[in-house]
Amino acid sequence: MNAKTAMEKHNDSVPSNTQSMHSHWTNTYEDTMISIPILTLDHMGIRVSELDLSLEFYSIFGFELDASEDLTDYQVYPLSHPSGVRINLILNAEQNQKYNVLLDADIKYSGITHLAFVVKNMQDTLQRLKENQIVITEGPVQVSPRRIVCFIRDPDGNVLEFNELSHYNNVLF
């Protein structure tokens, strides 16, 4: 499905009171859409309330504070992982607010709901989560012939997903 077909299908499902906003986008850009050459995903920003607690939590998964980039003036703390995955901890969340407005509210707002990581072995991942007393909030469940997933939350309620993908185990590991 191309972008134009996807937008048409999406517009059919959008309530009429928001149609004008969507039709503006399609009327303005659909005939002139040019692909922007993206090289890779640089990082994902995660809003947190307690830096030390978050650093400790994400270190369980192999993330380390990246001293090569000082963003402390912006209350941003870059973490890097040996796999090349990067996340920025953004220290500006309310203290003790575990409620995730994107997932826990009755009304579903648009936004990024979770980060999804690929793991080599789900059973090993589950064991390490248990050893670190991290609660599994959903799963593990096989959602397709090649994918087993489970979900957890970080200390601020941000959702992390772990995926065991059968083709990765056969090709990369």
C-alpha cells in the first residue's frame, strides 16, 4: 500500500469534525510528496522523573551514559547500548507519576506508546526480568508465527516491548 492509498483509507475512518485538518494535508502534499532520505533512527527520548533510578533501570538492559555528548543544560542524558540503540532520558517528568496518558487513559491520544527491542531468546529475557524483579505487564504471547512479545514498564510507566523474532535467531544469532 503506498502513502496516498494509506491516507485515503485513513481519511475514510476519520471523524468528520477532523476531516478538514486531514484533507488540508492531503490536498497540500499528495501531488508533490518527495521522499526524504533518512539514514537511520538516531535515538528515542524518554521522559523520566528520577535520573538515578532511570539510569539504574536502563543499565539492567546494557545501556550506559554516553559521555561523548553533554546535553545536561537541556536536562537530557544520552544512553547508548552495545547494539547501537540510543535513548535520551529527558529529566522533566512529574515525580511519582506512573500514569501513562497514552496507554492508561480511556481516550486514546496519538503519540508514541512504547519502544520495542529485539532479543535473542525470550525465555532468557523473562528469567533476567524476574531476577531483576521487573514486573511483566503483558505476555509473553506469540502474536504471529515469527514473533513472541512481552511488555514491561520502566519506573515512570513508560512501556518497553521485547520481541523474539524467529528469523533473527536463524540469521543473526
